Amino acid sequence: MEIRQLQNQIRTLIELDETDSPIVSYFLDCEDPDAPQVLRERAVAARKAVDRSQREDLERTLDRIENHVTGELGASTRSVAIFARSGSSPLFTALEFEATLPTQMFVDPLPTIFPLVQLKDNYHRYVLMICNEESARILEVSLGSVTREVWARRPELRERVGREWTKLHYQNHRRDRSERFVKEKIALLERIFASGGHSHLMLAGNTQILARVRKALPKALADRLVDAVPASSRDRSTDVVVATLSSFLEHEERESQAAVGLLRRELRRGGLATCGYRDSRAALERGQADLLVLLADEAEAAGSQAEELVRLAVQADVHVEVVQDSDELEALGGVGCLLRYETWDEPLHAAEDAA
């Protein structure tokens, strides 16, 4: 699934209306051996919690979900999100990912979208260039999987050695060609990023080639570079992507921590920021928020409050930055907003909480 598809799915979900039947929001980590037991326990609790009039619809919904995950998932699927209900307005939406979602299940009148928003925040789309001495591939990676091959080339110079060229001729040509190779690939990357839609770059491949590429990157591309990961020409693209994902997730958490730092600085100087559920909600409802910063643990614990803030952010096209661990953000109530502007007739007093 591509990130724009996920964005569209999230918007479709938040526009659903309540009915007499509950919606099951089902998230399965296919690689988690404890997942079946966790979901069975959640199902038992849900059966006890719903009204008697809703139990039949809930049973039908749970049966359909179980039939789907036991027989219809793709071979490369690492996690799945399913939103389903029975009754007068049935719903069944199954989303498969090569990235990981934690195993959870919610039964509520409306779908729970926070896990999808967190997935979208963690797995930005990025450009990956895999380069070795005689080959290069440029891939687009979105939500943990390759969504597009932007460019590929595999020259076969070695076949010409002993046929058309002497060994010395080949080596000289190879040296000159290597310099052109680096320049051509950087020029191609510049065109890709100039077209818009990408904000991060990852490199992988032969360490000597990577060193030359990094040294030759112009500042605009160097600023977008997340990391360079060693890889050999024998490695499969899927394995290289997995290796870069680990580094990318670490980079994303550093960006999240930087957002917390900016939030605190703005609060301390009485700038464009607020914190806590009440003031963050007010900023989102006024169209004042520019970025919602949300602690992951707080979102899971706060339930409906966090879900409400995320829904407001999605509706207002406000980016959500999910932070995995931060004592500083926890002290601020687990949530805050960076603002577009201050509202003088309705002053926000969140800076007092940051003292």
C-alpha cells in the first residue's frame, strides 16, 4: 500500500457514521506468536461489554474477520488492519502492510484510526538508491515496501573484457565511468526530489561507492540524507529495504524528539505552542494548530481523548507527530500543538504548564 492510499483510507474511516452495530477495529501483527491469544482475550471482553442487542452482529463480524486472516492474507504481509461491522450498514475494509502494526482490537461505535496515523508517521515515504560498482537502482519505499522502481541500470562491461578491450583499457574506462556514474545518479536524484513528494533519502551498497556518493551530494540532497547502509550486489532488494527501515525508524524517532524540544521551547518563551488535551483540542478546532505532538503511550491509555484529537488533526490536514518515549512530553500531559498563530481574544495559557 502506498502512503496516499493510506491517507485516503483514513479519511474514509473518519467520515463513517455511527449505527446500531459496533465497528471492530482489528490490528494484527502477523509475526507475533502471542497475537492469537491477545485477540481472543479482547474478543471475550468485547462480548461482555456490548449490549445484548449487538452481540449477534458482533459475532458475525468477528467470524468474518477470523475467516479473512486465516485464509486470505498475502505472502509478504507482516501486519493487517481490518475495520468491520455487520447489521444494517455493513462494513469490511482490510488493509495489509509489509510494515509492523502492534496487535490490538477495539469495539466502538466508530473506527479507531490512531494505529494507522502512527504507522503513517513512522514510515514516511523515502527514496532509496542501491548502488554498487557496476549497477544502480533507485526505489521508492512507502509504508515499509517498495512501491515504485524509479530507475534501474545494470551495465555488463565485464563481458567486453578480452573481446573488444584489453584489461588496461577496461580498467581505465571503469575508473572514468565510475566518476560519470556518480554524477549521473546524483543528477537523477536531484530531478526526483525537485519533482516533489519526497523528503528523505537513503543510500545502500558498496562502501567505497557510498563514500564517493556522499562526498559528491549537493547540500540540498545531503540535508535529506538519513543514512547510508552497506550492502553487496548479492543482497536481495527486499533485504536491503528491511535494513534501511531500521535506520529510518531511528531517524524518525529523533525527529519526534526534536518536535518535543521545539514544543517545550515555544511554551517556555510564550510562543506559538500549547499543551494538554483541552488546549490542544481548542487549537485544532480553531484551525490554529500546525502540528499535533502526541505521546504513543498516552494515546493508548487515554483512548477516546487521543482518538478525538487525531480525528480533528486529520480533518484539518494537521500533521501528527507520534513520540514513542518522552518524559518531557508526558509532563506536559502527553500532548501538545505547535501553532500557526496566537489568538489574542482567546489566550492559551499552556506555557504555565511547561514551567
